Amino acid sequence: MKLLPKDMYGELENVLGENNISQEPGVLDGYAWQPIFSLTAQKWIPRPAAVALPETTEDVQAIVKICNKYGVKFKAHSTGWAAWGGPSEEGELQIDLRRMNKIIELDEKNKYAVVEPYVCCGQLQAEAMKVGLNCHIIGAGPNTSILASTTSGWGYGGTGLSTGYGGRNPLGVEWVLPDGEVLKLGSPGCNAGWFSGDGPGPGLRGIMRGFSGTQGSLGVFTKCAIKLYPWYGPKEPKVDGVLMDVQTEVPETEKMFWIVAPSFEKFADLAYKIGNAEIAYWFCRSPLNAGIDLFIPRAGDRIFESKALRTMFKAFEHLGVALLSSESKREVEYQEKVLRKITLETGCILLDLTKTPGYGFWWWTMGVRSILTALTFRAGGDFLTSYGSPMEYDNAIKQAEVAMKVKQKFIDEDYFKDDMSDIGWGGIYEGTANWGHCETAAMFDRRDGRAEGRQRYLEESAESTVEHTLGLGLSNLPPGAWKIYGPKLFNYHLWQAKIKKAFDPNSTGDEEWYVPSIDEIQT
Amino acid sequence: MSRLAALKNDMEGCSRCSLCKWIPMAQIKSWRFAKVCPSVDRYNFHAFSGGGKMIIANSILEGRSELNEAISEIIYKCQLCGACQVSCQAYRDDIDLADVLLALRAKCVEEGLILPEHQFMIDSMKREDNTLGMQKCDRGKWADGLDLVDVNTQEVDVLFHAGCRFSYDEDLRDSVRNWVVLLRNSGADVGIAGKEEACCGGRAFEIGYQGEMRNYAEDMASRVRASGAKLLVTPCSDCYYTFKYLYPKNGLDLGVKILHTTEYADSLIKENKLRPKKNVPMRVTYHDPCHLGRRGEIYKSGWSGDNKLLRPVKFKQTGNMGIFDPPRNIINSIPGMDFVEMERIREYSWCCGAGGGVYEAYPEFASWTAKDRIVEAKATGAEAIVTACPWCERVFNDEIEESGEDMKVYDVIDILAMSMEGK
Amino acid sequence: MGNKENIARIVGNDRIITDKEALERYGSDSSFVLGEVPEFIVKLRNLEEVQKLVMLANEDGFALIPCSSQGRRFKGDTVPGVPGAVIADLSEMKSIVRIDKRNKVAMIEPGVTFGDLQAAVEKEGLRVEMPLHPKKTKSVVASLLDREPTTGPKYNWDATDPLGCLELIFGNGEMFRTGNAAGPGTLEEQWAAGQAQKMPMGPAQTDIARLIQGSQGAFAIATWATIKLELMHKIRKGFFVAGQSPDELIDFTYKILWRKIPDLCLILNGADLAAIYGKDSTDMPPWVLIYSISGLDHFPEERVRYLEDDLGEIAREFAVTPTQHIEGISAIKLMDVICRPSDEPFWKLRLKGGCVDLFFLTTLDRTSEFIEVMDIQIAEYGLPKENLGIYIQPIRHGTGCHIEFSLMYDPENSEETERVKALLNSASRACIDKGGFFSRPYGAWADMIYKKCPDTANALKKMKDIFDPNGILNPGKLCFGKGVRA
């Protein structure tokens, strides 16, 4: 096991106190177990040399400066779910931002909140709802860090039609750069509050992230102002149950519908029309067959063996879920009328969920709190996801179609659970913008040790995005993807590598999930 | 295969989602009261969480790290409250987190990594049949003057098992006395074992002495048999959990129906045999004891196998079949009572801080945990926190005395007694 | 300094302007920025010429100032900061490359004006979200790159909106495309796959477009941009709410924005309203909120009806009285005016012949504070109140607002001009000190604001070294030096 340089640990201890730094192997392994998106056959990712728990921005700065002094790489994480949260090689310092967990400000009128890294989406949503606001919760669920997904991750979420995309929701940001200096993006840098993230002049948010973030490779984000959106539902809903047993009363101004389209193309038409009509709080694709492995995984094997049942589920493949929500009954009535009209125009079928028993369950867990995605672990204990490039919606849907064919081959080879392949999930974002995403997950049990096949799937899915012109998407996720994609996309990787060098001259920020410094690429 | 090794698949299933640190996501109502694991909340390293301890276990099994004093401290700084399992099993079918935590305790004892405070408890149990270092001969003194039937000399229908804490803690004396009197006054043919009552052994199991519990279980079984009782009633949540869950999980059957006193009282109220009449104008909140609530859920036997992905959901110990409603029904039956719920309740309740040997070994941590609960109780506007476990009551009272906080602590029987005309 | 022969090899002699008057028009503009008269104006036609010119500038070491708009300029960003500069005039690159009706996006070259674009997209049943009554010759691409606020906060999700993607030549001569235009695939392949270069993020982990916006041409030259469009309304209704102060309007504004009701939504003071209409500001209410509601493709009348009903309830809640007419002005007619480019003379110049703007970002609830500051400032410097136009534009769904003070003055009056110059300086400092966020720091604002955020300036200089290592693009702007290297 690689330890920190002798004096470095002592310096960190002086900064943080002995209770907030550890190099105990058992403790460190808590950061080396990162099965999500750890795509190699290894179960563990590299163990850090030590883990540090800062409480303040000054602590973070001190840690980063010490890393620079000793030439030790670091990787910071918030909730730390997935391999990109941990080090890519032994001997690095893990920074766990758990102690930085406050909501610093919640501005009701101007619709933003300033948060530290360890505020989870569920916490922020609960506080925001009390004042008639909502935050964007990513598909991974409300247990994720809102700051992390906004500054450093992707930002897909089922409510995107109303709550945008994570990467477009940051306002002011406080950022400890890889050299330990602090950069404040936007208005906080000029002591003008937190409400604006771009400028003065060029938007430096552009180096913080693009459609995806650098996964902690360019330093540590210690505060972020997050744009919030209107919430028209109950401010403090009374919910019983923990997940599958959730029950709640739903106001009549919150109406949820399933709309079933006959084809990929018609589904896209439906999505375009919904966006253009400026209706719905959100609209998201969610094939019915996807629900089997989420809700009754043990029955999944039996169900999918039945040709008759497969046919039935196929009829519900292009299922979209729409939520209408408003403070105004008139508005919901109007929107429902439009939705019904659009359903007819596109040859779809509409099912009114509000009349079903258990409606409260769907509304709360799927529609509002975005909890259900984590159920993807039930079937096999693990899953991966791919495609899902944010695109004009025709292309987004095409990704689901292509994904279905590629994934099927790997289902046939038993690398993934048979779920009828197309479980393409994703919706339209930002109101009338007509772009959205559709990612296709796949379930498996990583304990079977067959990681090689899943790696191959990801490679093949990446190749297919190039072949069919489907953008980058989640296929640019694995480390080193820049080697394949960079040269095809105007050498973006070289620009990023120059940025990396400029802000991280000592290459102290772990670059595995971003790009290395330009010096390393060019040697 | 060792107990720990048998759970390797559970450990390997962990996705590191950290849901074990939070109350179930569906229930988060505020920033302040969203967390559910006192250990990781206090000590922050991931290793302290339920999932983190599973990773430690896996790391030890794979020889990546060793079980040493520092790691044993992480394992022991845990009330074994079970909240992590509830949150995990909201999603996952194939991970029994609580089993891993208990197996880790046993492993610590096997390796000789024993806390002196825990050693004290075990020695006290062996010598004096209680965990508190008290004398066995004093165990029955709590019932002095009540003239209760002694089951050592006479058979009864209902055996009342006070438990160690209620037997010896003088501050809680009124509560345990009122409980047994309530049973008697309801017409139950109830008796006690007095100084012959012994520890249920549950705490021994929790601190890693799994074999010791078996001794006490067998002792308990023979006492129950000898008493002739068809029903065993206890006011202690820890004992309740031990009887309902730990014993059957370890193949031990007492052969009688088991009720907590709140269940008993609730049924009396439903049958109209108990009528709280006096007005008790008080705003109260109720604290779900871990061992009565989520951990008090009956052991769901009937499935075995290697692949828990194939285990039907009905065999998951999700905690939702614990005892939550009877105490609430009792509170709601009392005229004038203004009952307000905290945010973290039922199977996702925040622990009082006392369990798992923490009260004994890490009193500052126990106190810190209790304080968080009292803050939560205060946030409801309640004047009093009502609960149904002597360990919760002890640690809350200790913390309130220390901090000077303006909050009363009652057992359910205390407020029930206030409402009964006469006693 | 640029060599004419070398430049002529790229564009041809007849595309190089050396006329003294034409050059002098670039040496200054209606801002108070002092600069240099350029050496040449080069009229560019396509990507290839742009790229070659940029590479030549790197080889020969001369400054290039990209400029897409024609006519009078107001911000000083195209006034060369160094001698021997060459104006890269993109105003004749006027192609509307593509309008994608389904995806509601247009791909345009830099010389396309709002009027050009609006006429073209209206034929497709679409409309342009545009800034308030822009000048006729204003380039759409320039407006997008300037991050000019548009009048519909509901459609403005992020600071970059309504910009989609960009095609760029960086200061080092390399070509790039941003957003999903970057690929994989050629533009034609992307179109065939249903893409339309509308999605602005990326590629990958960097939003280059975000860096280019606000850079005043100091990082790259854009050769096309895509702009997201909206559906043309089937029906539209306009409303005014008048008030004695903005405070009377702000809470109502917050609420209707929270409800996502209005399409167009902005606040003007009487002076600005008068300037637009060519009326006397004393006839105008001191403040007016202007907003619209609309019916789209489905049940348009019903939509307008329920929105009016809801607005009526909200208005009663906030004790305001929306009307469709004010002082003889119809709201819908006003919108027709302000949602189109201004006729000549540009509306801000109609009162006195000259105008200089002071603008920055803040939040709606703070606008009164800044108005108070300005009231003190104009009193101190003797600018009559009726010469101060004030425009408040909620942005990003109302999470912030652009506030713009238009100081209208007679440029022929040198004393008045000097006073206004001093006023601008003083008022800018006062507003910065009060916490106004000068996100678009033109002219003297650059020094003022970057003093407040040296960390940002340092980071931007690093970007400049990456994208324009020889410093040939618009040197001396923002926080960048004037040195040009060959």
C-alpha cells in the first residue's frame, strides 16, 4: 500500500485535526470500493493513501496546497457514488467533502439556493418545496449531491422539462483550483451575490464543465448556487411509507398520465408537440418492460420467457409519463385538454393515472422525488448505462432504437438480464427547446465476474454512436474516451489538455476522468 | 464457513449508494432531519456507515486489511440501530446489512478485540445475570410492595419480564411498576420471576458474544416453561427484540406468544377494558425505539439459499412490521393529548443513542445521538418526548440533565397513568 | 501591422477598404472608449477567408478586430485598442444557412440582422426571441456573443440562451464547432440523423461557446451560429401595469414569472417608453411593466382566456391593475414595435441625438437600490430625469435581471458630453460598489470590475494564452493586454 510522504500526513493533521484524516487501510478501503462504472475486472479501485475530511473552503485550499507541495495527486468527492469519485491510482489523497453539508442560502424570490457539496438533492428539494420551489434531481436519485452533479457530473433528470439540465443550472460557483487558489465564477467573484454564473466577460463556467463535468479532475467545488424552479404542488406533502409502500394524497392540480405511442417516430412527435405546446411539468420516456426488473425482478425471468407477455409489453414499449402541475386548476384543465388532443394527433393512447389506486406512489416516487431509478440495482445488484447524448429529440429517440439492437446481442450472450432490451429512459428538457435524452441501462450481477463482456458492450455502443451520428452521450464516460472521440470532434481534448495544464501545472488533480495535461499528451 | 464469510455476497452487492446514511428518500422533509446513521453523522468517514462497515468486512475477508483496534473501534461505535438496513432494503433485496454488522461484532470478540466496558457487561452477566454490574439478589426489588405472583412458586398465564434496565434503574421504577399493575388490574393472571429473572442475553449477542445469548435464551426458555405462561410480556424494547427476532433467528423458540406492554395496553383499549379518562393537556411527540420498531419486527423465517436475489420480498427484514402503532394508539386515546410527530419516525426513526453497547463504551457518542433526537423533538413544539424503552428513557434523561434542556421524558405508561382515574 | 498584399491574396484587393472616413468610423464609437483608427477593413465572405486572415495575423503580428454589425456602434468593443489593427468585417456573410422548423432553430452567418432573420423564420411559423428593439443593423450573432438579454424570460434558461452552437476560428487559426455541432459526423450527417446543431453544451467536458460569449472577440471569430427559435403565436395579447415606482410592480412580476405566464416581460420607465414612441416622457407613467400572453397551436383562445383569468386573480392579490392601453398606446402595438428592429434613427437617439448605456445584472428586488443610486448621480451631474431611460429585463426565468440606464444627451454639446462622460464613470463605480454585477464589461468597466475579481482576470488571461497565444484578437479588451506577437 502506498502511503503519503512522511511529513505530509502530519501537515494535513495540523490543518484538519487528527480525527479528520486517516490512513488506516480498512478506512481507506471505504473509498476503494466503487463498483459503479468500475469497468475493469477488478472489484476495487485503487486505494487512496489517506482520506481527508475538510470542513471549510480554507481547509480544502490548505489540503490542495499541501498536495502540490508534495507532488501527491488528489481526488475529491461529495456523496461519492461511482468510480469517478475515487483515485485512479494508489498513493493519492482522497478528499471526502462530507463535512461541508450546509444550505447556505435559499433565495425564494430569485429562485436559487447556495449549497455546499454534501447537500443531497432530497434535502434541497424538501427545503425548496416549502417556499414553492423545486430543484433538478438527477436520474441517479435524490441521494446524490446536487453540487456534484451540477458542477462535475452530467445532469439528466426526469423533470428536465421544468427543471432543466443539471449542467445548465449552476449560477455562482466557488472553486478551489488544483493549485489551491480560489476562483469564484460569476457574481460572487465580484461580491455581487450568487445569482449569476457567467462573467465578467467570458463565461468561465465553460471550463468547469460542458455537457458533462470533469469528475473532480480540475479541483474542488466548495459552493455552488443552484437555479431553482417553480413548484406548484403541496409545500409539505404528507407521505407514508418508505418506497414501495408509499402513499400520499395528491392534489387535483397534479395530474399524471401515461401516453403510449405506436413507434419510436410517433413518440418523438409526441415529445415535440408537448414541448411546443408549453404544457406539462415533465415528460419522460419509460418503457413498461423496464418496470418489471424494477418492481418484480424475480418475476422478470419468468415473465420475459413468455412470448405472449413479451408481445403485450412490446405494445407498451414507447410509454411516456407526463405530469401536469400548476397552482391553477384552469391551467391544468387546459393542459389536459391539449395533451389529449396531442395524443390523438400522434396516434397514441392516453391513460389517466390519477384514477388509479396507488397514484400517490407514482406521483411522489417517480414524478417528484425521482427515487425509482435506484431500483435498477434490484435485478442483479448492478447496472450500467449508455447512449443518452443530449440531442434534438428525433436523434435522442434514435439512440434508443440503436441501443436496443446493440444491447440485445449482449443479452443473448447472457451479459445482461433480459429485459426486452429497450428500456430507453429520458425526456425532453427546458420547455420549448425540443432537445432531450434517452439513455439505455442494462442490468447485471457484477459478482459473476464477467466484466469483460460489459466493457465490450460499452465499446460497441460508443462505436455505434459514431456510426449512426448519435453524439457523445454517456459513451464518452469511460476514462480515455477522449482518445477515440477527441480527433473526431475538432480535437476538443487538446483544448481541454491545455486548460488542464494552465490550471493544474503540477498535475495534482487526478485527470483519469478528464484529460491529462497537454505536456503528457504530446510526449 | 465463518459467519462473516457466509455474508460475502451481501457485501459484494453494495453499490456504495450511501442510502444507508439517510432516511428513506421518500421521507426527507427538511435539510436538518434527513440523516439516519448516528455513526457516520458523528465520525464522517465512510467506514462508519452501514455500507462502509460492509466494505470493511469484505476488505478483511479478502486480506486487504486487518481487523485491528482502530477498525474494531469503528465497528463498536455503532448502536446497531438498524436504520441503515431499512434504507438499504427499501431498494435492495439481496443485502442483509444488519447481519453483517452483527457478524463483525462476533469477529471482534473472536479476535480478542473487546472493549473493557463490554467485558464488564459480560462479566456482570455471567456473575449476576444482568448487564449493569448490579447484584442478582436485588433484581426483584423494583416490585417490592406490589405483592406480585412469584412464578418460581406458582404458575401463571402471563409472565412479565422486566428486563435489566427496568429492574435496576431507580429513576424508571414508577414506570415498570405501573406497567405490571396495569396488567394485573386488567385481570391478567400475571407473575414475575423476581430475583430469579435473568438477562435475555440480547445485549451479549449485540456486542459479539453470540454464544452467551444462547445460554441466556435456554435459561429464559426453561423459566417460561416452568412458569406455565402462555404469554410473555415485557416493557423493555431490547428484550422484546431479543425474544421476537434474535431468538428465532438463532433457532431458539420460547414457545409462547410475546407482546410488548404497549401492544398489550393497546389491545385493552381496543377491547374497551382500559379507558383513559382524565384530561392530560400536553403536547407530546413519540420516539420509536429501534428495538421495538424496526428491529422489533418478527424474524421472517422460511427461506434459505445462497442467492438472495432469488429470495422473495416477504422474507426481507425491512422493519415495517415492527411495533409502531400501539404506542401511538395509546397516546391518541388519552384525552387532551396533543400528539405531534417528529420527521424521523417509525422504521426510519433516529436512534436514541443507547444501543449496541454504545451507552456503556462511548457515553459521549450516546449523548450526542440523544441530543440530536431531543432537538428534533423540540422542533415539533412538544413539551415531552414519550417512548417505550427504558434505554431510550435513560439516555434522554441523562442528556437532558447534562444540557439543562427543557424537555420531559415519559414512558407510554407514565402518560397513561396520568390519565387513569386512581392507580 | 497588416500587409495589404498579403491580405489581398486572401480576399482580393477590392475587399480591402482603406477609405479614411470609413476607417475613422471604426476609430471611435458612441461609447467614450478611446482607441486607434484601424489600418484596413477587410470584408470577409466565408470560413476559409476568416481562417486564412487569422493565420496571417498570427504570422505578421497584427491585431484583428472582428465586427459583424454595421452602422453606429455603442459599446466600444470594436474600437481597436492598438495601432495597425485590421477590422475583420463579417457583415457581408449574410447567409441564413438553414432553418429547421421541426427543431425550431436557424443557422446563420454573422452578417444576418434581426430583421433578416425574423422575416425568414416568420415564413416557417416561427419567431425570434430578441433583445429589446435592437438597432436595424445589429448582427444576430454579435448579439448572441454579447449575451444580450432577450425579452422573454420564460425562454431564457441559461446565460447562453438563445445561442445554440458556434462555428469558430480561434485566435491561433484552428477551427472548432461547439455543442452537438462538434460531432461526431459532418453537418450533413448530423442533419440526416435528425440533429440540428441546437444543443449548446459541450463537446464533452467543456462549453467553449460559453467562453466565447462575452469575450468581445478576444478568443475567436464566429463564422456561424445557431439560434433557438420559438413558435409564432396564433394569438397574442399585451398588457401594461403602471406604477409610480418599480417596487409597485416587482412582486407582481415575481409572481407571474413564477407561474411562467408571460412570454414577453419587461419594465420600462417613462423616459424609455417615450423614446420608443417619440412622445414626451411627462405624458408617460413613471414606470410600466409590459407583458404578453399568447395562444399557440392548440386551443389558442382558450389558453389566452384562462391565462387572463389567472392573471386577474393574481393582479387582485397584488393590488395592481393590468390594462391593454396606456396613454393612448396599445400594449400589443407596442410589442409589435419593440419585438422588431428599430427604425432609423435608433430609438435611443431620437430624444437628444446621443446615448450611452450603463447596464449590469442584479436581481429584481434590488433594482430600486440602483435606481436610487442613479437618481443621486444624475442629480449631481445635472442630467435631467427625462433624459434617463431605465429598462429592467428579467432574465433566466426571473432569477436575475438586466438593468440598463440609458443616458440620453446631445453629442454636439461638448460640455454636456463631458458631463455625461463623467456621470457614466461615477455612476458605474457607484453601481459596482453597490453590488451591481457588470457581467459584460465594456470600455472602462473592464478595469473597474476586474479589480474586484483578480482571480477571474487571472483565469481569463490563461484562457487568452490558450485560444489566442499571440494576442492578435481584439487586444486590450477586458483584462487582456495590448501586446500582439507574431
